[in-house]
Amino acid sequence: MPATILLIEDEPAIQELLSINLRHAGYSVRNALDARQAQEQIQQVLPDLILLDWMLPDQPGIRLARQLRGDARTRDIPLIMLTARSAEQDKVDGLEAGADDYITKPFSPRELLARIKSLLRRRAPQLTPDPIEAGGLRLEPDSRRVSGNGQPLPMGPTEFRLLHFLMTHAERVYSRSQLLDQVWGDHVFVEERTVDVHIRRLRKALSPAGLEGAIQTSRGAGYRFSIAHPQ
């Protein structure tokens, strides 16, 4: 699935130009003209990244940034501030409000795309097309192929997304509820035990290459991807 970007920009011409470039780069784009529309969009679909204009008609974008960082549901979404304000203090204020990056207008769409890719690679690597290799296991997001020790390992789409997330966050333990939010999405309501079912299917898919042990259980906590032996 392509990363979903919420573009909060009150100038229609700029919004349209950026939307076209973002979609051409392979992103799914949702638009908002002000903070109210942005909150409505976030209630419908949680974006993977937010582009936020400083000057909005109903409230400053910097205030919205603080609100997003103060909400448990949105505090970890990567956020780039877009603004014509170029003073050093303005940049400091934007970053202190919770922005991960700050781009001053005018800027080129090419620069923005590079910043987005860099930020996603740091904050949400499971949303990038970069291939991942670890311990003989290779996952290719673009072709949706997985191989282990050179052997193709077919698996279902949910198992693929689950493996992709765990591999890009190796050695970290994630609870069932965290995996549901990250892999299924926070608007999908399923039982936490559903995760266990897909973990079993994922291990079965990895077993022909002898790599099922890379999906480790942390008793009472959740699951992790690790090529090291469990403690």
C-alpha cells in the first residue's frame, strides 16, 4: 500500500500542484484547506505523514502541530511544516511545536519529495520501497517478493505487511495492539488474537528456508523480528 500523505494547505493552486507531484511519486494524497478539515480527515483515515502549512485561515498551523503532538493517536505521525516564514526563530518554534522537518517557501517539488522520502526512511521505514535483507531473508516491497537463502517464500498480503513492519523495526518488541495499529490500521477493529493467527502463518511461510525462528515471541509482551537466538 502506498503511504498516505495529508496535505494541509489553504492556497488551492499550491495544494493542486503539490498533490499532483505527490501522486506522481506514488503517494496517496488527502487534502485539507484548514485545521478543521484536517481534523475531519484524520478522523476518517490516519495518514502516514502530514504536510502542514503554517498560515491557515482558522488557526496557525503551529497550534495544530501542538494539538497533533498532544494526541496519543497522532503524536508519532511524521510531520513537515511548510511556510514562507524563514527567520531562525520561526524554524525553532516550528520544530519545538513537534515538526520533524521545516521547508520554507518557495521550494521545489523535487526538494519536498526528497525530504519526505528521507523522513519516512527515518520514522516509518516500512512505508519506503527499499529492499530489506537480514540473516538470509530478503524482502522486496515493490515486487512484493520474499526469499530466504535464495528460495522464494510465498505468503499472503497480511503476512507480507507483518513481516515488512517487523523487519524494518528489528529487535524491538511490539504488542498485539501495536501490531494491529501498524499493520492493519487504527480504523480496523479485529480481535488481538488475530495477530497470533497471522504470526503462525508467517512462521509457516518462512519455515521452508528454516527462518521461522526469526519471528520471536516475547512472553507476555508481544513479538519481535530477530536473527539472533532468543534469550
